[in-house]
Amino acid sequence: MPPRRTRFYLDKTNAKFLGVCAGISDYTGIDVLFVRVAFALLAIFATGGIGFLAYFLVAWLADTKPRAFDYEDREDRKFWQKVRARPGASVRDVRSKFRDIDRRLADVELHVTSQNRRLADEIDALR
């Protein structure tokens, strides 16, 4: 079974220790520095040390990010982060983009197939 892009993975390539904060950053799209600072503050002050236990538990249970995902471009990464955050909105965005492309293609087709004499003359001049 191929790896799913909607799962949480440890990001070992951008890791400082075990890759949990880098994985959270990759999963949510939040800058890794903010995730690390927030984790450190929460682990020290809010959870009374249980945060560190949770960190090691996540590092032990989560899978490492597949190498196939290391080579995707920034736009793909942002797209999949949006899908993970709001799947319904992502589907609406894709449908909206396809509708826009379809409308623009119909406009081009109408323009090309119309009885525009000037356009026909320009096309004949190119031959």
C-alpha cells in the first residue's frame, strides 16, 4: 500500500532531536520554530513534565516520513497541508479551479470558432 499524504509522519530530515516537532510543522504548515517554542513552553510550564513523555511516545509510535515526499515542491506541500486541515474546502477549491479553467477554455473556443474575419486573416497569414 502506498504511503498516504494525509497521515502524520516524523520529519527526520528537518529534525533537531527525533523529528516530532518538524513532523507537526510539516503536517500543519506552521513554522517549525513556532512549534518547537510552543512545545518547549507547554512541556515545561503547562503539563508538568508529561509533555516530554508524550513527545517520546509520539516519536516511538509515529512512522518516519517516506523519502518519496522529500522531493515534492512547495505548492504540493501547501496543497496537502490544506487537505489535512480542511478536506471539504480543498475539494471545493479544486472544483472551483476546474470550473474556472472550463469557463476560460469555453471562452477561447467561442473566440476561435466565431466568424471573426480578422482572426481568420491572421491565421491564414501564419500559414
